[in-house]
Amino acid sequence: MVTSRKPQEKYGVVSVTTIKGESVINREDEKLGKIDELMIDANSGHLAYAVLSFSGNHYAVPWSAFEFANTEKKLILNVDQEKLKAAPGFEKNGPWPDFADRAWGDEIHKYYSSRPYWGD
């Protein structure tokens, strides 16, 4: 049985195109950049990382480190700008990290205090 719902209700399932290009803020409402790309683990189907564009650099951030503010259509990342600037980053046109490397992934998850998705 399908029930009707109010159009303004949100369910936590959104399209990739909704997320790409979205603004990212922290809890202090400081702008941290925009989502440039999303990385999916093709074997498990997990959304693994968001590539965040900030201050001319790119940062791979574990998807589990974000909160989605449906009402504001913004992603919240609980880091300040200085911590993000100090994070391991890469240039858009330079070599990107090996997202499948679990040792690299462990370090990134640790940096952002998030649990690796492969531990689910």
C-alpha cells in the first residue's frame, strides 16, 4: 500500500546531481567549498567519498563525515577551515589518490574522525 506524503518531507535519498555542486559548511556556518565529485565503491555500492573543492585544492572526505541539511540543501562537515586546509589534498588536474587503497582510506577516515564504510 502506497501512502501519500507531503511534498516538503525529505527522506534521505537524493540524486547524485543534487549533491554535486552543493555548498559545504561547518557547524559555525563557515563556507568550506563545494562538492566537485562523488566516489562510489563499485564492488559494494557504497558512496565512499565526496571530493570537496576548497581554496583552490581538492580534498577526499569520507561520505560518513558529512551531515545533510535537507532544509538548507547544504552539507555540513564538522571541521574548521584550518583543519581542512591541513588535510591531505590534491590538485584537480594532478594525480588523484587511489581511492581503493584501504591504508590510504584508513588514514583519511581517521583524519576526519569517521568510521570506514567497509567496517559496516
